[in-house]
Amino acid sequence: MSDRTNRQILLIEKPKGKLGPEHFRMVQGTIPEPKEGEVLVRVCYISLDAANRAWMHGATYRAAVETGSVMAGGAIAEVIASNAPGFAKGDLVFGDTGWQEYAALPAKHLQKLPRLEPTTHLLSVFGIAGLTAYFGLLSVGQPKAGETVVVSAAAGSVGSLVGQIAKIKGCRAVGIAGGKDKCQWLTSELGFDAAVDYKDRGMFPALKAAAPKGIDVYFDNVGGDILEACLSQMNLNGRIACCGAVSQYDEPSGAGPRGVPGLIVVKRLTLRGFIVMDFAARYGEALADLQSWVKAGQIKVQEDIIEGLENTPRALVGLLAGENRGKRMVKVG
């Protein structure tokens, strides 16, 4: 295999401010040979997530991405050759392949995937996005029927699912998104009860009108000023599921939220950060529910598929700017 080329995208500079395509470079590498215990895979679909940006700042729940290395990222891939028991040519897997066409990875770091159509659902509703929405809302947020659930970045891969699951559980679902079109999409297509445009100067009164009985559960994907606005409207014993802080990934020194300690004490709030891997032992339970809800039409799946490995940097920059509706991914090749 080594005589064929392996296109790779490297992170050539860590941005000090906003991320741009100029921080990446495409190179021609060689296709690696799998060592003992490794599997060679061909990358099919690369997952794009706001967390990709956070990895450039330093170690998080994974090691930092260093300059000069292949940009990190999870992907659906097909096994080309295996030097590990339990994996055979043709198997479909999920793993941290990075932004490249081929990767040789330890078998212990790969998750075998079922064959289903469309395959892309394995990255969206049946993948990290769906599992994050499921456990973040139900296990961390613990909503009860009749309560109000608010979710930020509601038109994104996770947020769009959080609101729909909240509705399935009998809650009032309020989404916060950027722009009138996205807000209209949330209410008319996905069944949210209300949507608030964070780009509107009147966001605070709009949020109050959308959640007239206050907020019981806030699913936070953005941090910053939006977290601050929601904190002030939380009900007594409210729960906040802290999933991400996309508003601060390009500007890590960003301000807010202010007045947090006092609000937490007075309102007896629970703020809990989580990552989806915390719930790995319960993935089967979540997938059974998600699959039944999709089959019954209770969840509508929106995917945003960008063609071509070379477009991955721009696709991530666009995701951070809020271009996408639903799960954004790149189809390689």
C-alpha cells in the first residue's frame, strides 16, 4: 500500500484568535502499514465538532493537537487490512483517524459499527451527537414532563436533537440559535415550542417571553453571555448541563458569565460538566431509544455533508461561525 499516496491535512499554526483555513496545509503522505495489533482503515466521513477547536488550546479529555501533526478528528472508516483479531477487511469502524484518507490505528481504539443506511446517521443521531444529546439532557439535565428546557446552539448537531428529545419527554422546548431562518426552522420543522435569536439585541426579553415560567433545564453549548442570560432566568433547583463553550473557543479569554456564585446559591442550581464517554457503558440503551424515535418519526435528522477532504478546514471554520444546520461532516474522496 505504501506506493500510493495518503492526502493529509496538517495543523501548521495554532491560531491566537479566530481559526482560519490558513492555519492548515494539505500534504501528500504515504499509506501506513499496520503493525501488530493495528488496523489499516480508509476514512469515509470525518466528524466536524466545535471541540476540534478546543483541542488546539491544550490538553482536554484528549491530548492537545500539536503544530505539524495531522489534525485530529473522529471518523467513520472502512477496514482495508487488519493485523488484529476481531477486525476484518470490509468492517466499518469509528475512531480518531485524523484528517487524512488512510490511518493505521490500534484495534483497541476502534469501535466496530453496524451496517445501516444512511451510513451518515452513525455520525449524527446514532453517533457522538445523538449520544451527547441523549445523556446530556436525560442523565445530566434530568427533565420532568411539564418543565421548560432551553438549549443553546439549537440548530447544531447536538442542540437540534436535545430539543426534540425534550419534546418526546413532555417538556416545553426552547432553542437559542443565530438568525431568523434558523429560529423558524426549529419551530416549523423540528417542533420546538419557541426559538430565540441570540443575534437580536432584544434577546433577554425574547428569552423571558419564550420561557414565561422560567427555565428548569438549560443545555449549554456556548457559555459566555448566553449562559449568563439563562442563569438569571433559571428556576429554583434548576439544572444546567455544561456540554461546550463554543463562544470562547476562538477567544479563550472572553468574559462572562458574571454573578454566577450568588445565583447558584440563591437558586440552588446544579451545574454539571460532562463528556459523552462518561456514559459509554450505557450506549446500547441510548441507541435503542434513538433508533425507535427516528423510526417513529419523533426525531427528524438534519445532516450537513461537505464533499472533499480539501474542504475540511473551511468546513470547520464555517461550523464555528454557525453556518450549519444539524450535524456537519466531510465526505472524503
